[in-house]
Amino acid sequence: MTDFELESEVAKRRTFAIISHPDAGKTTITEKVILYGKLIKKAGTVKGKKSGVYATSDWMEMEKERGISVTTSVMQFPYADCLVNLLDTPGHADFSEDTYRTLTAVDSCLMVIDAAKGVEERTVKLMEVTRLRDTPIITFINKMDRDIRDPIDLLDEVERVLNIACAPITWPVGSGKEFKGVYHLLRDETILYQSGQGHTIQPIRVIKGLNNPELKIRLGYYADELREQITLLKGASHSFDLSEFLAGRLTPVFFGTALGNFGVDHMLDGLTAWAPPPQPRKTNKRLVSPIESAFSGFVFKIQANMDPKHRDRIAFMRVCSGRFAKGMKLHHVRLNKDVLVPQVLSFMAGERDHLEEAYPGDIIGLHNHGTIQIGDTFTCGEQFHFVGIPNFAPELFQRIRLRDPLKQKQLLKGLMQLAEEGAVQLFRPEQNNDLIVGAVGVLQFDMVVHRLMVEYGVDAIYEPVKIVTARWVYSENPRAMQQFIQKNNSALALDGNGNLTYLAPTQASLQLMIERFPDIHFAKTREQR
Ligand code: GDP
């Protein structure tokens, strides 16, 4: 493959995730995005179909896939001249580590906001995470077919609460039952909405120009209101600036209704035109450019038993540089060992396929038989690892034990695997045989007991334990480390990867330790070092 071919593959890729509060419409948008992606692929071009209404069978295919789209984590589809990778983030309300790490594997994010509710709590949290890497953000304000808040207020709130400038690209005309469509500020055209067409790609009905008399005929009173609002908006709001967007300081804003399938295509046009292709990534040694010919990638997620037929564990790897080809030998950096990767999975709009090749920005799935951990880097031989894929110190702890003591082995195996996936963290105290489960969100505990039962056949229960937080401990000073260990052995444990951890019984005791042992690092997050 020539440099030019690799460069053009990289330039085509857009890898993004959706961040939103539950119920804002992430799943619905994902469906519409796939609808566009798939149909464009099938029909060559959207406008190719005369009626603009697609056969029911297409929709039923989509419905069938809904089951898959809920459980699938990665979708790839063509749109415009791009290949788009959409990474799903877990839907439940808990802030989860999985979501955080998925956000380290994308180049941009789509933020979905419910137009009736505005900026909600989980969106705030997720935005904080994207700010750590200044990820470019596109905003979609959803549910315009409902009674909503004033769009100007919504933009104000985004700017104030999330501290990012808003540049409206489209502007709504009416809302709720009176939602008429949007005016596209860059294209200077009004795109009309028709309700009840949510399951199809709608024939596009456009009125060019704000002073076009047709606007008044079609929209009546709303035409005057729109003209006024746009004049106001042009004076008062930010205009779109590509470099500000790429720096994560400004977000282009689109309005629409995912349920009515209106506006999602405008957003996708913006995403493919402006969102960055795969970017260079930091490692512990140097910056790795996507157009380097040598392959590299990192694992950001491990998921068990995705397909009940296979009952396997899949490691999700983001390709960072070069080209991956089937049958390639990869260098497993942490183990400093070359491994042959016989089968690699790709994820094409919900179907798991065996993959022939992949490029930077793509996500590929490796079968994991226990040798791969979250954060692992694979290269063509060079010894470096990607940084910025952390574990978080849990803040909730319980001791887990069996109802049936004969199944200790299965319990340990199950917990080790769930810990390796990043579903939960496991701590094994130095001084006894307890198994301590640590979580960031409380839902993780229920999920663990449920999965232990279903997947490993063990019936486990929790007992309270007096631990409030954990810190990974290390030091450049071996003597200080030795002293610390001697004094605190009863509070020390090994985590699932064998790293020494201090389990603090109270916040005060943690504070005391930090003061008493200045040569010891008490880390709140852990990355592979
Ligand atoms: P998620 O939790 O963010 O994935 O949200 P969903 O996509 O499951 O949507 C939550 C609910 O809002 C569902 O009942 C959807 O049908 C509904 N919904 C999503 N988009 C719209 C929209 O544009 N308008 C209206 N009225 N309802 C919507």
C-alpha cells in the first residue's frame, strides 16, 4: 500500500460517540444514522430513489436490527465520501468507566440534548470527560416536535453550563405540533418538515433564501418570525469557525427530531465535513501519526459473551496507525511478545464480520483468551504504549461471598474475567482470602451478581465492608515503600492486574497516610506504566 492510499483511507474516517442523558434520544438517533448510512450504501445515492419513500421491508430490516443495535458497541457505515464509525456508550444512568474509556477512542462526539429538558446531569459529566482531551463536539437539539424551551435559552444554557460557545448551523421554525422545519444558516435555505415520516428518508423540500416569497406562502406568520430571529441571531450568536470547533471551544448546533427523522442528515453532513479524521496519539515514547505505515492500536474495552452463540470475550481495539491486514502478526507490548491474530472481527452496522483489513479510526475485535487487558497496546514490534486510558479508583466497596462454598474457583474465575473487562474492580487483601468488589457506580454490583449467576453458575451475595476509597500505591523509593507496606499490610490488597492498592477505611486515614508517607504516590487513576 502506498503512503497516498493510507492517507486517503485515514482522511475518509470519522470516529465518534454520542453523549447524552438517558432518554434524550441516543438510540433513536443511532437508528436514523444507520438508516442513512445503509441506504446510501445500498442505493448509491439517496436521491436515486424517486419516491423518496422506502419499502417497508427496509424498515423491518432496521427494526430487526434494533435488537442488535442495542447490544452492539460499534457500527461502521459510509456517508457522503466518508466511512463513519459510531461507538456506542453504555446506556444506563451510572457514570461508568466503560463510557469514559470509549470516549478516549473517538475523534469527536455528538452531544444530544432534549429540547424540553435542556442540559441534564449526565451530559454535564460526560462533557467534563471530553474536555480532558478537547474532543470536538457537535450538538443536536432533539425532540423539536414536542413543546420545548426557547431555543435561545437552550443555547445560553449550553454555553453557561458546559462552557462551550454555540454556533447554530440550523435554526428551528416553530416547535411541537407547529414544528415547520429548520433554516440552514450556511446554506441559506429553509428545509421543511413533514410529520409522520419518521421511518423513511424524507423527500427533501427546500426553499432557497430568506426573502423568497414562497417562504411566506408555506410558513405564513412563521416566515416573518424566522426572518426576525435570524437577523437577531446573526448579531448575537457565534458564527461557525472550524479551528475553534477542532480545538473543542465551539460547537455547531443542529435542531431536529430524531423520532420524526428530521435534521439527523444535516448533523451528519456537518460531522462528515468538519469532524476531524483520526489524529496523532500520545504514547509514553512519542506521538504516533495515523499515516505511519507500521500498524498500532490500543484496547479500550473488553466485553464478554456478546453473542450468546459464541460465548467469547472480545477485546475492542482502536486502530491508531498503519493498516491492519488479516493474518498479521502483532506485537503485544505489555507482554513484549509477538502474537498471531487468527481471527479479527469487524463491526458493520450491527453484524459481526470477519475482517480483511482496517485503518486508523476503525475498531476491530480480537478474541481474548485472558491475555489482553484494557489499555493494552499492539504494534508491529516497536515497544511503546498509548497513554490516557485509565482505571478509576472505585468509591463503593462490598465483600462478595458464595452461598455455596464449593464454587470458590468459579467465583474467582468469574470475578477475574469481569475485572479484566473493566465491568468491576476486584481486590484481594494481602492478609486474608476475602474478595472485595469495587465499583464506580452502584448498578455495577447488581450486574456482577447477575452475570456471575448467568455466565458462571455461581450464586454470590454481598456483605458490607469498611472501605471508603482505594488508591494505587507506588514509589521511586524502595525503602519508603517497604516501610509503608510493613505499617499498613492489613489495608493493602492486589487489584485484578496484580497492582498494589491501599484500601482506605476512612477518608481521614487516607489523608494521614498521604501526610505520613510523602515518598509514596497515592494514585486515584491507574494507567499502564
Ligand atoms: P436514549 O435513552 O437516549 O437512547 O433515548 P431513546 O432514543 O430510547 O428515546 C427515549 C424516548 O424518547 C423514546 O420513547 C423515543 O421514542 C423518544 N424520542 C426520541 N426522539 C424523539 C423525538 O425527536 N421526538 C419525540 N417526541 N420523542 C422522541
